[in-house]
Amino acid sequence: MKFTLSWLYDHLDTQATLEEICAKLNQIGLEVESVENRGAAIEPFLTARILDAQPHPNADRLQVCRVDAGPGFQDVQVVCGAPNARKGLAVIFAPPGTYVPGLDITIKAGKIRGEASGGMLCSLRELGLGEESNGIAELPEDTLPGQSYADFAGLDDVVIDIAITPNRGDALGVRGIARDLAAAGLGTLRPWLAETVEGKFDSPVVWDISYPEACPWVLGRTIRGVKNGPSPEWLQRKLESIGLRPISALVDITNYFCFDLGRPLHVFDAAKIAGSKLTLCRGAGEKFRALDGQDYTVGTEDCVIADQAGVQSLAGIMGGEATGATAETIDVFVECALFDPVKIALSARRVGVSSDSSYRFERGVDPALPVSALEAATRLIIDLCGGEASEVVSAGAQPAWQRDATLRFARLRDLGGLDVPADESVDLLEKLGFEVQDRDDAQVRVSVPSWRNDIAQKPVLAQGEGIPADVAAKAAEGVAAIESESDLVEEVLRLKGLDAVPAVPLPSVVVVPEAALTPRQARLALARRFLAARGLTETVGFSFVSHEEAERFGGAPESLRLLNPIASDLDQMRPTPMINLLAAVKHNSARGWGDLGLFEVGPAFAENGQQPVVAGVRSGHTPRYPGQAGQPVSLWAAKADALELLQELGVNPDALSTTTDAPGWYHPGRSGVLRQGPKNVLAYFGELHPSLLQAEGIDVPVVGFELMPDVVPDPKRKKKAAPRLSAFQPVRRDFAFVVARDVPGEKLLRAVRGAERQLVADVSLFDVYEGPHVPEGHRSIGVEVTLQPMDKSLTDAELEAVSEKIVAAVSKATGATLR
Amino acid sequence: MSNDLEILRQEVLSELAGATDLKAWDAVRVSTLGKSGRLTALLKALGKMQPDERKARGVALNRLRDELTRAIEARGKELEAAALEARLVAERVDVTLPPPPVERGYLHPISRTIEEMTAIFGAMGFKVAEGPDIETDWHNFSALNTPAHHPARTDHDTFYLPPQPGLDVTRVLRTQTSGVQIRTMLAQKPPIRVIVPGRTYRADHDATHSPMFHQCEGLVVGKGITLGHLKGCLIEFLRAFFGKPDLPVRFRSSYFPFTEPSLEVDIGWSRKTGEIGGGEDWLEVLGAGMIHARVLANCGLDPREWQGFAFGMGIERLAMLKNGIPDLRSFYESDIRWLRYYGSDPLAPALLHEGV
């Protein structure tokens, strides 16, 4: 909502400075978005008159002018290059020392080609005010020299733009803002009284309402014999200053009241109304052309104004082109209506239009204002356009808007945290227009002013379905009992200023609080730190990707496709953050940074819900170093990332098994699934599928993993038994087994581990070999076994026995033989 | 000393001098003092001598043995020292070369900022609550006193999803994490203190808006919680978060459908330098208010019994302010150079006792 200081002064009598006004607006909830002072930059420029203009003796294109620019500059010689400089012309003069914004220079007194020049005559472009520059600006002939040009041109006014929150429909008019400022102690609200204009005849146009849910009350009157020319300068200037284009006196008047009182009006050209009746009714799928030249289709929920010929206005939103006022309009019919805010909001959203009018109706206009607003508008139309007014015609009736609200003074302290004396509270409410109905020591009951649609409204609840009926009813009763009181608390605090409320620390329940994170949440924080410490860098990717992309990664169900995506490549909830990571690899690689490690901890979406996924990738090559060439990233790095992370999250690696059925975006022969038991899939890992990388346009090798932390069993904090630390040296023995190639290595290692649980403390792989000396279709697997005796050193015979046991166990499980 | 002993002495000493490595030295030692060494042989021969001869010869032999033993040991040490010296010279490398590179990883500024918020609010007794990104219309709007026609809804630019088969519920991508407030109040009895950091979505994409961003909401429900507590809590948070104990904080009246009174919070800063806490200007950082009676009742809480406050702030916005990050969009572009520049050290998590 834009307004100028001078417009504010129409309603507010105040000595406050601009800074004070802005500070107060901010305090009371009318947030200042911007303050534009167009006059400040051109303050030094003066109006002037050229007394005489002679050709410059030393230059063909220059003239030497004598200029009168008022006191101090009554006869200044100025050298001027403009062809239109001539004797008697009223001009804009920049005295020495003036900064000229359009030229970015500061004027100095001096000599030009030998002739003294004590200033500059300017074009509007040089003032930074316009584009045209055919010489210097020509002011009206009767312009008095020596005035500030900014004042003269009405540019001295400061434009303030404030953000109006949806509850404050009353502040969508300058008068409402003035009222709030006056209540906050910044001056007094000037009285405003609409003078009644006597009706001279019966209006030839009358109202009818067939859709009272949308329009409870409408007023109107005909003014005949008007002349609709341009509106006077004061009105044009007011509208222009807040960014509105003046159109014609009649239209400008409606716009003026829209912003002055927050009261939308509409004018019909009475001659263009078919028949004598305008009806507020439901639309019926008709098309009509609005004032913006666009065609709109109106439905049965939309409220329209129709005459015999059809729809002439989308009520409260926009008038129709066919019946709009033009320069030829002679008889005008003025509409002043009340519309239901919800109906207007929904209609405006349906047709996709937000007008100054609908904006106000949606937020609620003053239901008591129509009568006086119509009088004021009639008066102004007759003043500016002439003509005479009919009697007022109406349909429907003023809806009951009267409401009371009660404030217990203690609630200011108990809810608002501020002790406000009762007298002061009442005084502030009265300044806002509340009227005291009754009062005692503890509380006051006030009536709510008609313009405050946001206060003491009937509560509308949307209570949760699972709440027991008695609990819900009691809660609803509570709202009915105290909501309007909270409204009043807010009003008093707003005017007092929230800075007055003393800050109080939250009461501590205990000095050292419990952990803020659940064990599961803490585990994700740990996962982030762990992966970053392993050299991967964290990213955050959008939760939506393109559905084509999603299809390559496990599916793009319709139920997870946005109905209104912002871009076609951001239309599907992602099935895995791996998609974002690969996109990141692609972009970084394209910039020349292909050797990367990235991870993301974020949601993955599926039809049965979302779950967090920890995904990581490594791309490109390992770094080169003397003695070590750069190697393509290896799937073992990805498996290690996943395994190590699972271990960090509390999973015993011995409890895991690896299967080879990773999803299709991985290389089928170089990927795996880490499982705990047959059902729980904890992670995928592997090389990304080469054809996927090709499709993505990624030309560096990529390995990665996806880990499902919610499948990892919840961390348990169990008391550990004391460790048994043996006093005896462990014994290490190497075994090489020849085993069929298709036997998973994991199976063999597990068999070794399980062969003699009392003694086998560790099994590690040191060799895998295929080739000469190993039968075709077989490979040799070398493992080092650590045997840890607990009670005594092992004898040779015992060692021999254990070795045989291990070989037997492996042979039984895998068919392997000792090499 | 007998002549033969002197000869042996000279011989051994000269051999020792001639031994230039430990191997040669060891040969001299063995051939002198070893089992079948020359001196050992002479000592063995002592037993066959007459007692009177034996005495004098024994003394001389012992003296010689002592001398040669010392000489051999000394030469051995010399040679060892020389060998070590030679090894050290041979083993010298160019230590000015860099070590093999180890990739460092970093945490994203968003998760760092969430960690900091969690640490500070955690110290005030808040727990972290979470909820789904795909919310019902009711959780995201209606329960928060924002019915379908409410003008605030048009400000939100909501993303919609098709209804789930068989369920007549409008689904949206949450425009705020406030739905989790509702879930929390429905699920647990007050007193409640939670913060809700998480992803939020609005259909808006330009230099200062991203279709996905992060918010951290807070909710306090109790008995006797007032706007004074709201102020105390948020001032404490902001001062701790920005590490400025004197940070100016300003509260302005505002409006949100789900709070009353509602307010916005500004902090002092300098528009010119961007310095937080300095200068004459104010910068909006969060919105807050006392929970609206209707919101409490929508969750089954009697507003006569329970009251409290809620607040919400943009995580990227606070991260940008604190770390001087100029562009919102860069948060999601995953440019490794940016991530390394603004990312944080995983081994220095946000711990109050180490400073956030």
C-alpha cells in the first residue's frame, strides 16, 4: 500500500518527522517496505525566467542569457546551448554547487568561451526525471521564478510503501493508516464527514440481488449530465504519486476513494446499461470482456452484475468493458457494494485476477461506510464533472456487524508479558475506535469499530479428527471465551510497542537439559561427520527432479508428481538423492572438477512414504603421486564407505551379508546389497551402470552407495561385559584355499571365522589368484587367521588340530581344498 | 711380553685397522677371540704349561686379551657409527615434497546452521521434532487457522500433489514446517518445547527465492508462558547464534494466521558493510507470536489452560547473514568449489562449550 506524506496529512494532523512516522508504522504492524523521496535529489533546482537571450560572441550554437531565479539569483548570466532558450521562457535553473543527477556533475560558476556563466538551465532528463531532451524544459508561462522546482512540480512529496498484513483491510486506505498512527500517539485524526447530496430525481437504474450470500447490500445512484474529461491536477498528481495512471475524472475518483478510504467503487455508463435493472447474481458460464480487455468466463460460484444484455461486471473484482465510463459518458451510475470476502477471494483466484478492488474486498471493507462513501463520491463527481444526482437506490441491507469484546486487564501481563495500567489500555482502545460498554476494576467490555473486521470474529475451527469429542468441545469453548480478548491484547501491545515488553528467560526445567536429538537423529549427524571425515563433501539437492530421471532410478509414480511444478525438470519427488549427486558430478565434471567425493543425507520419496537416505558418490580418479598412478575410483571405496558407515552406526559387520542384486542403476557385475538377515536391506553400493552414466552425460567413472539409516536397528545402549584380554601371544597362520570361482568369498571367510570360535579372533584376506597352477574355473583365496589362546599357549599338536578343523570347515561349506 | 704375543698384538691391531666394515671387523673378532681364535688357542695352551711358566704367561695373555677385546669393541663401535652415518646419508629424502594427498570433506552450511540452532535451543530445553515433507492441506494450513480462502494462502505459492488413491485429502509440499507443530501437539501432552528444522517448498524461483529452502520453527507450550518469554528466548538465541552478546534486537507487531499477538524480529546491522550488530539499520530475521487460540483448540488443547509461543526462521537466510554468503541459489548447486569454501569441518561440530 503506497501513499504520500501529503495524502497522509489530509487525514492526520501531526508534527512528527518522516523518521518518526516510519518508526511508528513499523512498531504498530504496518511494516515500511520503502520510502521514496523523489524531491530530495532535485532540491536545489529553482524555477526561473529568461530575461534576455543574446547570441554568444564567440560561439555559434551558444546563447548568453540573463536569468531571474528569484532572491539571490535575480539577474544571473548563464551560457546556454539549448536551441529553445529564448527571452521570456520559464525554465529550471541550477545554481552553482548543484549536483545534476542526469549528468552526474556538479555545477560551478565559471566562464564558457570567455563569457561568465553562473549556473545552468536544465532539461528534465538532466534532473533524472524524463527521457525527452529537446533542449531545456519549458515551464508554464505564469510560473513564478525562485520556487523550488520540486515543490512546484509536486515532487517534494515522500512516497511511503507499507506492507499490509491480510488481517488489516482497514489499513488499505490512507485514512485507516492515519487512524492507527493517531491512536499510537502520532497526532490527531482529522474529522471526516461526508456531506449529503440531495437527490433530484429517481434513479433510472435500480439494483436487485439474487445472490445475497455473495452480496448482502448494494447502493447506487445515477448522476446525469456529467462531463468526463481529465481529472484536475491535484487528483492526477495524487494517483501518479502512488503509481496509478490517471484515466478520466470518473475513473480517477473511484480510484481515489479506493486508496483514500479503502472503499472500492465502480462507475457504469448509465446509457450503456440495457434495461433499468442491475442484478447481482451467479454467473452461468458466460464469457464477458472486462476493463482490462481480457475475456473471463464466470461460473455459478462467481458473483456478477448483469443487465438485460448479460454480465457487465465481475462483481467486486473488475468492471466490464461494455459499460465502462468513457470521455463520452453523460449519465453515470455509481456502484457502492458490500461483498463477501471469501466469495471474492475464491472468485478472484479462479479467474486469476487480483485488482485493487478485490484485494480490499478479500480483506474486508468497512460495512458501515457505504452510505457516506457514496455521498462523498457523489459530491466529488459533481464538483469535478458537474451534473446532478438521483436519489440513492439500494438492495439488500446493511449486515449486522456489531460485536463486543472483553479484556481482563490482567491478561496483558499474563499473555502479553506487559503490565499496562487499565486506564491506559482503555484509552488506547478508544483511540482505535472501540467504545466502552461497561467496565470495572478487572475488565472492560468494548464494542468493536465497524472497520475492524479482524477483531472478535466468530471462531472458525478445524479440529483434528482423532481428538476425543469432550476434549475438542472444551477446547472450542476455550477459544470462544478468550479469542476476542487476545485480539484486544494484541491491539494494546501493538500501540504500546512490543519493545516495551520485558524479555524474560524461559523457565528452566533443569539446568542441564536432556539431549535435543533422538538417538536416530543423532545417528544422522554422526553419519554426516563420518562421511565428511572420510573425504566426502556434503551437498543439499532439491527434493524434486524430472520424472524421466526418476524413472531411471526406480520409478516415477503419478502420486508423487507435482500438479504445478515450477519447471518440467522439477516435477517428480525424487526416489533417491543419488539422482542429485550424479547431477552434481556431471556439473562439476563439466567445469573441470571431475575427481570428487560427495554425499547427501536427505529424503527419498516412495508411494508408501518418505525415508531418509544417506547417499554418497566418488567420481573420477584417485590422486596421482610419485610411485602411484591415478586409478579410476573403485567400487571397493564405495563398499568401504557403506560398510564403515554401517559400523559407525552400530552395526556389527559380521552380521552383514552381501548379495549381488543391487538396483538397475548400478553395474550388474560390480555392485552389491548389504543385508542384515534376509529382509533388511541396509545399503546398496557399486559402480554406477555405464549406460546410465552415458545417458546422464557423465564421462568420468563413478562409484557410489545408498544407505537406509531407518532400516539400521536402533542404537542400543547396553552395558558391556568386561573384556577378556589374553596374557598369551596370538598365533597367525596363512591358509590358501582353492575354491570354485562362483563361490562367494564371503562364504569362505565366514566358514573360517566359524570353524573354531574359541580361538579364531580374526580372519583377513591377503590374496585372490586365478591362473597357472590353479585349476580352470577355480581361484585361490589366501587368508591370514589370527588364533588367540586365552588360558595357555598352543602346543604344536593343538595348532595342527585347529588348522585341520579350519580346513575341514571351509571344505564342507565351500568345497574348497587347501592349495 | 713374549715375542709371539707382541706379533699377535700387532697383527690383530693392524687387521682391525684394515677392517672397514662390520663384516671384516667381525672376521677379525672371531679369528682372535672366537672359539678357535688365535688368542683363544693361546689361552687354551696355557693348561699344558709348567706352573711357573704358566703364571707369567697367563698374566701376559690376560693383559693382551683385555687389550685386544677393548680394541675390537672400540673398532666395532667406530664402524657401527660409520655405518649408521652412511645409512642416514643414503636414506635422506626431499622432505620438502608434499605428502600423498588426502581428500578433505566438508559439511554443508545448511546442516552446520541447523546444528548450531539445535545446540543453542537444545541448551534451552528444546527437542528436535520432524515430520513429512508431503503434508496434508489440513496440517499445513487449516489446522494453522489458514482456511482455503485465506489471503495468506495465496502468498505461499503452494506445490500440490495428486490425492492418494482412495483418500480424499489434498496433499501439498509443506510451505512451512509448522505442520510438525500440529503433529507434536496432537501427539504429546504439554509442556512442549520443540524446534523443527526441515525442508520447505514454495513455487517461486528467482535470485532471492528457491523452490526448496529450509526453515526452523519453534514451539513452546506450557502454563504461564508469555510474550516476555518469547522475547527472552529469541533474544538469547540470536545473540548466541551471531556470537554477539550485545546484538540489538527489535520486535515489531505483525500478523500470521497462527499466532496472536504476532510479531517480526529485526536485528541491528549495517546496510553498508553488512556487519551484523553494527550500524543503524535493521534487518528482519524471523517471525513469531503467541500461539493462536484456534491453533491450540484445533490440536485439542484448551487455550484457557495452555498457552505458548511459536517462531519460524529461514535457515539459509541466517546462514547467509552469519557467514556472508551472497547468493541463495548457490546452496543447492553443489559446486564443489563453493562447498569447500563455505563448508565446515566435520571434526569441529557445533558444541556450546567450544563455541558455535
